[in-house]
Amino acid sequence: MPSWSYSSIKTFDQCPKKYFHLKVAKDIKDDPGEAAVYGTEVHEAAELFVKDGTPIPEKFAYMRPIVELLASKPGEKLTEMRLGVKKTDASFEPCGFFDKDVWYRGIVDLLILDGDRAWMIDYKTGKNAKYADMKQLDLMAGALFVKYPDLKVIKSGLAYVVSHEFPKKTHKREHMHKYLGVFEDQLDQLEAAMDNGIWNAKTSPLCGWCPVTTCEHWRPRRK
């Protein structure tokens, strides 16, 4: 079973054939588009502001209210924090992000530690929170509970910096295994695909953006 992340299992769920070419055969690259580049710039601006007070550029002025509020919270602030989780027979253990036996990898945009409580934030650049997926927060909360044994409660949120929406969820240590199992069905399907070598293509409105142009479902997207 290969190591995985939220984005990789979402790719598999979207289309196993796409996952195969990007993650297994690695014969096709998915170059970042304008939206991805923009998202990276937003994350960097937020990170630099929280870490050392670097002013938010004017083109990202809309995100100042949210980032300033987060920066004002008490506690130790960690940005772009890489998490690795190793699966054992009995439970889970923390490990390095690039360790050979890493099971799950995740990156927390902002973590604020305050005793046995924490705030965890993931920045989003989407126009609104209509399709917010709280499972991403579940996974990262589970990984944080693995890394910090004394942590009891995590207040998590998806910070939509454009629309100023803030879907939130409270995570508790006693549900750690549940959080790390939110994609159990998809992981079982991925393991089966790895074993039998069958990577069926799925069609969707996103096919026009797929880099696997040899797929029978690919079509040029409308401009």
C-alpha cells in the first residue's frame, strides 16, 4: 500500500486511471495551472505574515481580516507543518514526512498550540465554501493527535480568505482513529487496484482539465 495524502486519495476517488498515470506509472505530469499558482502565493503571504509580520501584499488585501485575527490568537504558532503518520498493528505512530514506512502525509497551514488545546487552520482560495470537505480537517486532526499525545481538543477550520467564510469543526482525542479512517473505503479500493492492476477511468465535468489526454473520456474544455 503506497503512502497517501488527502489530495492523492481525492485524485484516486475522482478517477483511478488519472491516479495511475500520476502516482504509479508517473508517465504524465500535472503541471499547476493559474489557480494553483495563485493559491501557493496566498499561502506564502499568510505564512510570512504569521511568522514574522511581513505585510500582506495589496493584491491579497481581502485576506487581511482573517489572517490578522488568527495571528492575534495566543499560543505557539507553527506554519506549513509537515505531518507523517505510520500505521502499526496496534495503532498509529508519528514519523517523518519522507520516512519509508510513512502511511499518511499531511501539511497543516497553521497550527496554534495552547496547552492541551489547539487551533488548526487550512486556507482556501475558492470563491465560497459550498463544496467544503471537512474530511481534510479530520485527517489532519487525527495526525496531530498522533504527534501530540497530550493534545485533547482541536478547533479546526477551513479559512476561505476570499468569501470570508469559515466552516469549523471541533475534534476530540477519543475519536482519533475515526478521523484517520474517513477514507477507509477509498483506501481499500486503492489497495485492490494496486493488487489487481485495474485502473478504471471515470468520466466527469473535470475531464477537460485532466492531463491524461489519451483517456477515452478526455475532451478539450470549452474556452
